[in-house]
Amino acid sequence: MKFVEELVVEEFLPTVRSLLAADLRERGLTQREVAAVLGISQSAVSKYAHGEVTVNDRIAADDRVTDLVEELGEGLADGSVSPVGALVELEVLIRELEGGGDLLARMHEDAVPGLASHGASFRVHDPESDLRTSERVLSSLRRGLRILENASGSAGLIPAVGSNLVACIPDAEEVDDVAAVPGRIVDVKGRATIPADPEFGVSEHVASVLLAARRHGCEAAAAGNIRYDPTLLAELSEAGHELVEFDESGDLEASVGEAVTAKPGATALYQTGGEGIEPITYVLGPDAESVANAIRELV
């Protein structure tokens, strides 16, 4: 008797860890860094590096495995994918490969020939889809933040109250469904500085603007705020953004809703300020990278 989970532990996990360790080493990570990312010991990384761990050729040759290893290797190396996010994506792949007739299912049948007469899938559980969705939003946000952080001159776009880049899950309804930078992005000696890793539920204002726009028909899933400047608005317009003004001195939900209803395709919302209110422009887009790239073009 052999369970498919045993194949995952004995064949899939060592193979993928070996491929990932090699990929990360090629990207310049030290053995210590690889060990920290994969949650294994340095001695284990050394064994993978020296080919002391048996790799299953059938698994290593599968395009889905190699493609995911490359994607995760890049994300883990640059910080856009967290170890939890990588684990979730690998879990999803495992469940796919366990499906009837797929790679792990065929390997299971080879190990237990009697299973071949059963057409049923032995997929007994699926990964937590909410977790996968959240991790993908966070990964997208990390990539967007890296774009802003590395854009020369982006600090000059930060308003006095600070900036934020936010992104939400598909069915977002409240601030806790929106990920952002705790404490906002600030200008430190001419550099856009991100004080902490993004989290859900830490942006009150920019998240509220995004949610209000979405509640009134906007399809954007991300937003970022920059200082208000007519010149910047003109550049956004030239780049293809539709502009709309709203009044932030009143009820934010109603003001944003009215503006978006008037111009459903708007991707740049702005308000010109008032007593105690700094003028701000909000750039909206389908994901954090798109918003970050739109802002970067203004530098």
C-alpha cells in the first residue's frame, strides 16, 4: 500500500527543492540565503548543490514544474514572492498533478498497479484559495513597490502626507481586503522609501478611494496617490488616462462615486485641496505593477 502523499514527500519535494536551490544559487543567493528562503538547513542546500539528493527525472522534466520553479526562483530572489506564496503555488501544482491521469496520478498507478482500474481522482483536498489570492495580490504589490523604489526621481512625486500603493482582492468590500504599505511611502533624502512589507488592512485613505471607485463601477484593482500638479495631470492625459475631479472636503464615498459615475473610464482621480486638505492625485489601474509603471512614467 502506497499513498500518493508518499510520492509527494519522497519524489516531488526533493526534486523541486533541488531545482529551486539550484535556481536560487544561479541567481546569486548564498547557501545561507537559500536555506532561509526554503526553510531548510545549509547542509541540505549543500547536498542539493552537490547532487547528493536523488532527483526524479519524470518530475524534473515536466514543463509545469520547470516553469513554476523559474517563476518562484525569480520571485523569491527579488522578494516579490514570499515563502508562503511559493508554498501555496506549489501546493496548487501538486493538486493538479494528483488529478486523474496526470503526472503524480500516473506515478501512483505505477507504484500501485491496482489503481489503474479506478478512474477516480485521488485529489483529497485543495489549497486554501483565499490564501492563494491574497498572496498573489501581495506579490503583485511587492513588484509594484520595487518599481517605484527603483525609479529615479519618484520621491519627487510624493505629497506631504506621504504616498501609498494599494491593491485589492477581486471581491474586495472593505479596507481589510486591500493590501498596502504600513505607514506609507515617504521621501528619505530624495529616495522613495518603503518602511515595511505590505499587509492587508493598513491603508485607510487610498484604500477607501479605490473601494469607493469600485463600488461605482470602476474595474481597477489597484491605486497609488501622488502630489497634485496640473503638469502631471497633463502628462497622465497624454499617456491615455481619463481624468476626473472630485471634492474631498465632503463625503469621500459620495464624491468619488459621483465622479466615477460621471466618467466610468476614469483612471486618474484628483482633488485640488481645501482648508486643511492637501491636493492629491490618485492613479488607478488593473494591478499594482500597472499603477507603478504609470507613476514611473511621470518621473
